[in-house]
Amino acid sequence: MKTDTAEVVEEMRGEYTFDYSQAKPNRFAEYLTGETLTVVLDPDVAAVFQTSDAVNRVLRALIETMPHPVEA
């Protein structure tokens, strides 16, 4: 009989053995060339900006409105 008071013990093993013979190439690796930065959007923001292109367009427009530092 199952009881609600049963404890689940989660424990890390000292060593894990993985079978890399069944590993597959990363299908997203081609997109990770060059510098990348991952940004997590809040759900309300992500609902408006659903693609990285949309986010980049708005951020570039915002950058244009910001004052630029004067170079010496």
C-alpha cells in the first residue's frame, strides 16, 4: 500500500557511465557560430516580441534614441 509519508531520497552517484556510441551530432551547432548571447524574456514581453528579429529591431531603434558619449 502506498502512503503519503514515503520519503524519496535523491542522491548523486559518485560516477556515471554514458554510452556515447549512440550520441548524435548537435543539429543546432551551425547556429552557434560566432558570439551569441542568450536572454530570457518575461512572459509578457515574449508575447509581444515573438522572434529574435523583432527584439533586435526594437532594441536598435532604442539605441538610436539614446545619447552617445562624446569621444575625446
